[in-house]
Amino acid sequence: MHDLTQRQIDILKSIVEEYIETASPVGSETLEKKHNLSASPATIRNEMVQLTKLGYLQKPHTSSGRSPTPVGMKFYVRQLMKEKELSVAEEVAVKENLWDYREKDQQFLKHLTKSLAEKTKALAVVTTDDGDMYCSGYANILDMPEFFDIDITKHLLGIIDQSEYLNNLLANVIGDEDIHILMGEELGPQLPDAYGFVFTHYKTPLHSGGDIGVLGPVRLNYTQVVPMVRYFGELIEEIAKGW
């Protein structure tokens, strides 16, 4: 990891947040007008060139702006991002929605997946150690510009249908983090750089286990998705009963 100046960090943070919001490459004029960077457009452009050389940004062929690479996104998520805490009302609403299913593992996981998709506006995926997989939120990805291309959408849905691919991917992730975030090459050869995957492992009181997460474009709203995935994983461990 390179040592970035504070100005470069501020510019990278602004570009990532603008890109998450708009799904479009970000230009220096936009940064100068919308973000308090205390630098001229020319200075911002020079810093963007340096960040591109360092691998944090990339320049699409059809745009003069820049977008973050998976390396840039990962740096933002791990070093710069401030998670948005769930309100007590949100936590209570989710728990009440799932409470009646807590003794029936399949129904519980099915409704849990649907609820996570609704909360994150992305594609939610839940797996079990037995190899079962639950998915919800297919319609959500159709609202994302990255998936307006039917071929990209078909490719993603094809991967989801290959449950063994995701199961193998999850099984090979190492590390003791409570939340895992995969981008770029970390997603393996069948998923290109455009995707991001946030997930956590869960264990029920009777030691059934699996993974729960959200799959979407690399510009997922991580400030909301990360704490939401964490809460849902903890919720399984808290209220699952008899399985």
C-alpha cells in the first residue's frame, strides 16, 4: 500500500463517494464544485493522474473523468468510510418481521434473505454449510446502471445459478474479520472487476452455519451495506431456535 498525501486521500474519498452515488466517472470540475477540497481543478487533475498511476483510479476510454479501481474502493472501505449505524427502530422492525419463523430454518432463511435484499436494495445471498443457497433481490439489480447491459445481467444470474461457484468462493476466504469484502480478482475468474460482495459467516445456537451477504456492483453503498450485513448475521445467531 502506498503512502498517500492528505490531499490525495481527500480526493480519492470524494471520487469514491461521488461514483457510488452516480455510477459515472468523476471529473475534476465536479470535485472542485461539489467538494470542499481547497484545490484548483488543475491541481485536482494532477493528483488524479498520480492516483491513477498508483492504481487507485482508472480512466474509462469514453470519459475524461476517473472511477475507482477495486484497490481504490477497498482502501476507501477499510480506511476512510464511516459506517451508518442502524437505528433501534430499524433493528426492531427487522427482528419482528422474522420472529415468527425462527424455529423453521428454511422459512427463516428465505424471509431473512428477502428482508436483507429489501434493506440493501441489492442482491442478497444466504448459504448453508449443507450447500443450500437462498437468493432475493433480482429486481434490485435491474435498477442499477451497471446491469442495463443484458449480457452483464445474464452473466451474473448465470453465476448465481451455479451455487457451487459461490459456495467454493466463500469456503476459500480466510481471515478473522467479522465482515469480508471481496472485489476485483478476489471474486475469482468468473466474476469481473465490476462486482462487489460483502458477507459474514453465521452460526446458529445449535451450530448450523453458513454465510450471509450482498452481491452487487463494486460501487455498493458500503456505508449502509456493511453494518446491515453484520446485523443480519448477528440476528441469526441471536434468534434462531431449534436448528
